[in-house]
Amino acid sequence: MILGAHTQHHLDSLVTAWQRLRAQPLASAFSILVIGIALSLPTGLYLLISNLDRASSSLSEHTEMTVFLKPKIETAAALGLAEALRNEPGIRKLRFVSREDALLELQRSGLDDVLTSLSSNPLPHALVIEPTQVHPEQIRRLGQQLRQRPEVDTIASAEAWAHRLAALLDFGVGLTWMLGTVLALSLAAITGNTIRLQIYARRDEIEISRLIGATDRFIRRPFLYFGALQGLLGGLAALILSGLAILWLNQSVAELASTYGSSFRLAHLDAPISLLLLACGALLGLAGAWLSVAYTLRDFD
Amino acid sequence: MIELIDVTKRYPGGHVTLANVNLHIQLGEMVFITGRSGAGKSTLLKLIGSIEKPTSGHIKISDKDISRLPRTAVPYFRLNIGMIFQDHKLLYDRSVLDNVLLPLHLREIHGAEATRRARAALEKVGLADRERSRPITLSGGEQQRLCIARAIVGRPRLILADEPTANLDDDYAHEIMNILQALNEGGDTILIATHDQDLIARYGKRCLVLADGALS
């Protein structure tokens, strides 16, 4: 196949960059590992959050909300409300627990002595609801809707828990972005420094090439490919490191999940996010290389 | 035609290497530039090759003023010139063939065409059988011939040679000069900076003498 001269030079630059990486295997491996570790930290945090999100959804499948009605609400009104809510969107199952049934349950739970000392049944009617939507935000919204009903007194549910989890996840997302930004800068700095050292090591070659007519673009290109390649391999290292971490942690997670009767396992990055990680690594490496080449080549003028 | 008009080169610190130099060289000429060490021979070639800029004055090549070329245009100008350096300036971590391929890659010539042209240039300087060698394994004369092959592979019409026979014994010097003379007979313009008076006398070409920064 005959390639255009421009494409051919890009190809040559890529091959040169690969050869330079291979020429110093130990130094290259360390740089790639450092980049991999730097990238694996936000990746790990992202995985933690996405798995927590998934776990919360999975746990919510078994989550019930207990809606306590006001004490003055009569049985007929409570049953009417139960009927009305049963067809509401967002509610998968609804079970009416009368104040009598609730008292019986309490008595069975060993509080018989305490309850017999009371003159009347202090418990209200309650509705035990299983939501169709399991995301914490949706649980919160359903709670809000139910609270607007005049019959409803309080809701004991996963709502507070969902609230806290949602806040925690939001915090986690913010932390991931912050860590990601800081570590992205460090990745660019690592690549930039490697490239700077390379440029100085190839000072003679650069000066000779310039003497015989090399443009800055010609000189810059292999270094840019080097930076992108190093970043890409760093991304790959991060992918492998986080994969190994998931594999290792899943043993403990399996044990913990089994105690809840769940088969939950930590999931690894899916294909689009994995590709995004690799692309981010390559782009950050390229950016670091670009800055480094631009500044360092100026010293040669 | 190469034309220097009132060219002065003053280095930082005030040292004047060339002072108001005026010069005309016809295309296809072979010209020696001589003078004592530090007379400004190399500086004159560097100015013509746009490796350095004159402090004042104009340098015209084929009526184009190259003394004020923007930085980004300089590499493209240099592609039209073949430069032979006294210290060879070879890439010692590359093969002989790779050294000759480099100017072709700069001209975006790659693949079989580039290899064919590089081999032809090596053939011309008698290094065809050394294409896989590293330059460090070549003798001084061979390294200079390799430098010539690199200079001519892009088929420039102007060749600037800075002391191309320095540190070479007579036989090697003669070989190098024969190659340069053959290129000149092929129509190339060749400027040779040398302090070797015997060499200049032997070839009987125009000789410009630099003394105290001025041409005589």
C-alpha cells in the first residue's frame, strides 16, 4: 500500500516513538506505572461510586417504606388511602398494616409486658410500600409525594438512608472530579518531564536536523507520539490495576453480599468508560508532551 | 546568483567578524573562501545558509532576500542548500543509510523512492557497501563523504562546504575535492571555506580571501 508522504511521516514518528519507549524498558515501565497509578486513583473512586450506586439500587429492590398514618385516621379511611395509592405510579407493592396487626407484631417481638401496661393501642395504621423505582433520588421524590397526603403522619423508610447515600455519592462524584483533575495535571507533568529529558538527550540530533532543514513540526512529532503512547499505556496500566483490585475485593464483597442474601459483585469499567480512560491517558500524555516540547525547543533557539 | 550587500556580522560583546562585505557569486560557480582561522569564513557560510542572521546588510539568493527570513521559513530555505560541515555533524546512533535518508524525510520523500535516492547518493561518494554501518565505524574521510552524500541527496543546487578536507590526509582530501568538483561540473554552485592554500592552487577556481572581516 502506498501511503501519502504526510501519513508516512506520522507512521514513522509513531514507530520512532515506540522504539524510544522500548530503548529504555525500565525507565519507560516506571513512567507508565506511575501514570497508571495516578490514573487508577480517580478510576478506583469512580468504580467505587458507580458500584455503590448499583448496590444502592440493588438493595432498594428490597427496600420498603413504612408510611405511618395520623393516629386519628380511621380504618376505613386508611384502607381507602391504601386502595388509592396501590394504583399510583412509583409503587410496586403496598401492604396495609392495621394498628391492631402492628400491636400483635410488637407483642410477638417480646414487648408484651410493656404493651399490656398501656391503656390503649398507641400505634397508628401503616402502609408498607415497596417502590417500583429504586434509585435514592426517586425514593426521596416518592416520599415527598406521600408526605403531601393529609392522612400521612411520618414516613420511616429508606428515604433518609437514600438521602444520605445520594449526598455521599454526590460528594464522591465531586471528589472524583477533583482527584481526576489534580492527577490529570500530574500525568501531564510526568509526561512533560520525561519528554524534556528526552529532548535534552537528543539535543545533538535535534540541532543537526535543524541545520539541514528540519521544521519544528518534524522534530516535535515523534515526541508528541511518545507522550500520547506513554499516556495510552499508562491508561492501560490503570485499567489493569483497577481490574486486579476489583478481582481481589470481589472475594470479600461476595462474602458480605451473601450475608444479605444478595449475589452482588463489584463490576469493572464497561467498554465505553474503559475506552474513555485510554483516550484520556493518551490525550493528557499528548498535552504534557506538547507543552514540554514547545518550551524546551525554545531553549535551543 | 548569490549576492551579499554591505553585510556586517557583529557578535554579542561587540566582536565584528564580517564588516561591510559585498560579494557576487554566479550560479554554477565553484568558489573558495580562505583566510586565517577566525577570519570569518565559517560565519560567511553560516550567513548564506541562514544558520545565522547578519547584523546589517542583505543576502540575496536568486534575488530573494534571505537575511530577514522569518524563523518558520528558515527550514524550508535550508532544504534548498546542501551543507557539509567540518565536524561532519552525523547521527552516530543511526546507520549510514539512515543519515542519508534524513534529508529526504525532511522533504517528505519516503519508502522505496527515498531508499533508491539515498543509495544513489552513497554510490556517488563510494559508500554503497557501507550503508548498514554506523558512522562511528567509518574513517574520517568516509565520514566526510557520508556528509557529502547527505548534502547532495536532496539535489540542492547550492552546496556550502566548511573546511571539508580539514583533518584529512592528502589522498582523502583529494577524493573529497574530486566529488565536489564533479558536482560543480554537473551545474551545482559550490562554496568551499578552507585554509588549505595547496588545495586552492590545485583546483584553480576563484578564491575570495577574508582578512579582518573584509573581503579582498
